Amino acid sequence: MRPERQTPAHKTADFAELVCSNSLKSESLNSAPWQLKQELRRFDSLLLNAAAHARVPGGQALTVDRELFADYITTAIANQPLITVCRKEVTSLPEEGIVIIASGPLTSDALAAEISRITGSDRLYFYDSISPIVEADSINYDVAFRASRYGKSLDGTDDYVNCPMNKEEYERFLDELLAAQVYEAHIPEDATPYFEACLPIEEIARRGRDTLRFGPMKPMGLDDPRTGRRPYAVVQLRQENIRADSYNLVGFQNHMRFGEQARVLRLIPGLENATFSRFGQIHRNTYINAPSLLNSCLQLKEATSVFFAGQISGVEGYVESIATGLMAGRHAADFALGHVMRPLPRATAMGSLCNYITCASAKNYQPANITFDLLPQLDEETRHRMRHDKKARHAEVCARATLSLDEYLATNA
């Protein structure tokens, strides 16, 4: 529907405009996010190709230049002769044909009402968050220093800018953060809690005075070159684009009023004179109760010509949304051609993700990121043999996922 009608978070008319982060999660070998991306690469995912094209330094994360990423995808779709792009708000579903609903976390009210009508369920909400961005030349490098946690990055470079705090600085920052004015919720009557993996910093701080130091401000693995010691707390900044002219405050999504954000965040050493190109926000996320509504092929059980994908189906994260989108597209194509639809094996990361959103408990359903908890557990003998080596256990789960995908592709060429 953009640019005819914008959302509370998007700014452009481009496809795949990233708003919450510019990171597509870890590229660390044998991590769950890495395995999910490896599987997507096997399917020649357009969005993973775009990420490779738009990549910027980000430690062990797959971090992209937002503008290049969106431009790559927008150009590919616009130049595909079999695709007709229609820019208007969809308020009702067509009565005939196959439909994939992938309207994302900011589904418009009219379409959300239509989805509610066809699913027979009420809408569900939680609040998702956007981190602030500062201009690179406004960072004080007499205080801030470059380093990756524990010296780890994929190419050996120091990809993060780190703003260290001593105890006094941290306590003052915490006091001002907790006292800052915040925006009212978009939907005041909503009682649904924040998504636990994406809490605003002021909500984390309310849970205890040290919670931020064990969360987004943890100092572990970082030594301040001015003192040679680990700081009391650290704020990490991640490069936002290839030009390296702006940086994202990692994990610093918040709900403070913009003036308050500028005041409080400039208390961070190194950001005393920070210029903000974007402030943090909280925005609504709409998703369906997928376990009660969808089958294993992401089809609506009561209307099999309708498929759901992405965050509206109840996954959390860009890569997870990419994965369900790819699978919904493949299943819809098979459905259109009269072929048997075959979900990916449960042992794969993509198969486990789809299994979660269609087989989890409908009573307490919440969006999920890809984690090893979603993948099948190793057998008891293997777990016992590797009980003291978590890395080996994770490597084994990934190896089994890859083997399972190999067998699937061999029989579904």
C-alpha cells in the first residue's frame, strides 16, 4: 500500500524496507540463525542474495545497508515480467484465486479487520521496537572505542563502536532513563505484554537496577583502552550503512519522547553531542493465532486457497519472516500446479519454524525467533556423550538439519 498509505514506521515506497534493525542475525558457524540462513541460501533466496549485495561490517552478524538492501529487492521485483505491482491498500481479499497474506507487523486496520473476519478470531497485538540511530561524526572517539566483543568478528576487524560507563555514569543514566517521559501506547486498552526478546530499555530497567548491565549494556568481553579494564557497562553502536556515516544503538529500542531520548541518550559517554538521524519508537505488531488456524503448509484450514507468511503468522525477526515467506510461496506454487505440497522436514530449521507456528499451543501462542529449542532434540545417548560440549551439540543439530534438507531436495528436485 506504500507510498499511497504509509505505516507508523516505514518512510519509503521500497519493498523490504528494514525498520527495526539492519541485522539479519548471527553468521556464527553452527548457530540456529546461521543454520536458517544456510537453508535459505540453498533455495537461492532473493532476500539472502540482497543481503550479500548490501552487507556492511557487523561483527558476527549479517548486517546490511538498509537502502541498498531494499533497492536490490525493489529492482528485482519491478523488473520481473511475470509480476504486476499494484500500489494500493488492500482492504478485502479476492473471492477467487490463491492468496498469500504477508502483510507484516503493521497490517492496516482495514486489512486486519478483514483477516479477523475470515479467520473468525480477534486481532492480537504486542508492541515491537525500533532502535535510535546517531550520525557517525557526532560520536566522541576520545571516549568511545572500536572493538568486537571478545575480539570476535568474522573478518578480524573491530566492527562495533563502544561507549563505556563507570558505575557513577551508569547510575545517573539509569535514574534519568526511569524518570523520562514516554509516549502513550498506540492502543491504550491493549493488555498484551511486550515481546520479551525486544523489550524497550526503560522496561528492562524497571525490572532491576542491574538488568541493563546483563542485557544490552553488558560489558563482558570488552576492555576500555583508556583504563585497560572492563567498564561497568557498555553501549554498543553498530554500523548502519556502507558509507559508515551512521550507527545504530544496539538493543536500545525505547518508548521515550523524542526530546527525552536526546537528553537521556546524550548522558552516554561518547554521545554527549550526538546527532540523531532517527529516534527509537514502539509500534504495533499484528499476528494471527496460527496454531489454531493454519496447517503445516501455512494454509488456512478453513480456506485452503489462503496462505499466511511472515510476522503476521507469528514469527519474530526478519530472517524468520523470509523463511516462512519462501515456504508459503513454494506451497502456493505447488497448490496452483496441482502438485503435492510437502513441508520441509522437521529436522531442518525452516521446517521447525513452520512446525512451531502451526503446532504450538494455541492457548498461549507468542511469536518466536529461531532457536535450537525449536529444532528436534538430540537423542539421549548423543546428549549424554556431548553433555559437556554445547558447541558440539549445536554442530550435531545443524549437521542433521543439513542432511535432512539434502534428502528432501534430492527427492523434490
